[in-house]
Amino acid sequence: MNGGFGRRDDRRRRDVDRAALFAFVPVIAVVPVWLLAMAVLWWPLSWAIDVSYPQVAVGYLLLGGVLFVPVVQRQLLTRMIGARKPTASEAPRLQKAFNEVTQAWHLRRHNFAVGVVDDGDLNAFACGGHLVVVTSYAVRHLEHDELCGVLAHEICHHLGSHTVALTINQWLVMPVVFLARVGSYLRNVAIAATDSFARGNDYARAFGRLVSGFFFVMSWIFGSGFAVARYLTNSVGRSAEFSADRRVVAMGYGRQLAAALRRTSGTTSSTHPPARTRIARIEAVLRPKRGRHPSTGL
């Protein structure tokens, strides 16, 4: 990876890289099932109030736009993903690492915020347009340099705009998941009611089976749509991980990130490439090449 200080400065700015564009594939895939979900939600709503289907759909999209407002992300999005503020014991270590990375890269103007999610595994993720979330285990057990590497990686997801499509996808998926769960619940209710009250009546039993079958189809359609969207999200997410890793290396925190990844080399994840693969790629870029002058950087 060529370039000196000019290249580093370019990578400090937000842009839309190839991984960010690929991340819109799951969004495109979930749109049809989302439109169907909005139609199902609009139908009973239209009985109560005079509202058209396009108004409901567009209104839902506009409401999702507030998730990109920094203050809303801190107050609402953090609660949606189960994150919290760092405790008194976590804050000093986390703030020290966060300040080091953002000050070194002159990123204070981007208004990033850090949250913690209680988890016994070493993990971190970026969401919205400004949030960086790390697990409580990572805050407690990572060395300072390793924590800097992890935070740098998540910030680079934001700098590459990887989280934009992910946030949109999560918002579109919410009514899909809701209706899949409602369909499954009502199917179970219909089956229980049929078994309890329609044992001696063939017509009532047939009607109960028809109702339970309808809700089964409803649950299957929306559940399958969610499964496809999740599969595609996991697939394109691997590309985003490699892209963020390259940006981290170019900005000087590759060794710190590799050190943190070594702690997870024995674990597997559906959303991330194998840690060993990521470490090998990072080290390949960090390895000095023949004929390169030391002052040229990475």
C-alpha cells in the first residue's frame, strides 16, 4: 500500500469505499419483503385513520432518518442495541485509548461516541454514523495498545461509511422481524384454540387449521426474508472488515489491531473473516518491502 502523509490524510476523511457500496446489497434484497410488511401493517391501520399506503411507507423511512442524528444515536440507538455508558472503572481506560486514536488522527470534529455492551467475549462494533461499541470484556482485559487498535478499526468502519447501509438495513428489517414473530405466535394460538374448542366439530377444526396455516405462511415469508437479509449482511460484512483493516494499517495502528486479533484467533464468527486471515493480511502489509525507503510509510 503506497503513499505517505497525503495518503494518510485522505484516509482521515469520511468517504464511501467499495465495501460501503456492497453493503447496500442486503438493503436492496430486503426492500420487497419490507414493502409487503408495510402493506400488512397499513391494512388494519387504514381502518382506523385515513392514511394511504405510500404515506405509511414514506413516513417510516423518514422516521428512520433520525437514527443518523448524533444525539438520537446516543439516546435511542444505544438503548436499541443494549449498550450503556462506561462505568467509573471502565471510563478511564476506554477514554484514554479513544482520545489517543481520535487526537492522533485529528478526528474530534466527527463527534464519535463510545458505548459498552455487557458481554463475556472480546468484541466491538460500529453502528449508526457515530457510535463505537465495545464489550465489557474487551475494556477490562485488552492492553492499552490493543484497545487502541480495536477502537481504530471500528472508527475506520465509520470513515469508510460501512455503517450507513447496515443501519438502513436494520431499520427496514424491524417490521419484517415483528411480523414473523407475530405470525408464529398467532399460529400457535390458532393451533391451541383448535385443539381445545374444535375437537368435536369438523368444520371448526378445518377452519382452525386454515387460520393456523395462514399464520404459518405469514411467519415463513417474513422469517425467510429476514434470514436472507441476515445471510447477505454477514457475507458483505467480511469485505467491510478487510477494508477497515487496510485503513487501520495505513493510519498506523495495524500492529495494535493484530495484537488484539490474536486473542480471538481460536474463535469463529459468521459476521467476520477468520482472525488468522485478517492477521496474515495485516502483517503482509506491515512487512517492509525491498527497496522501500523508511520515510515513505505504508
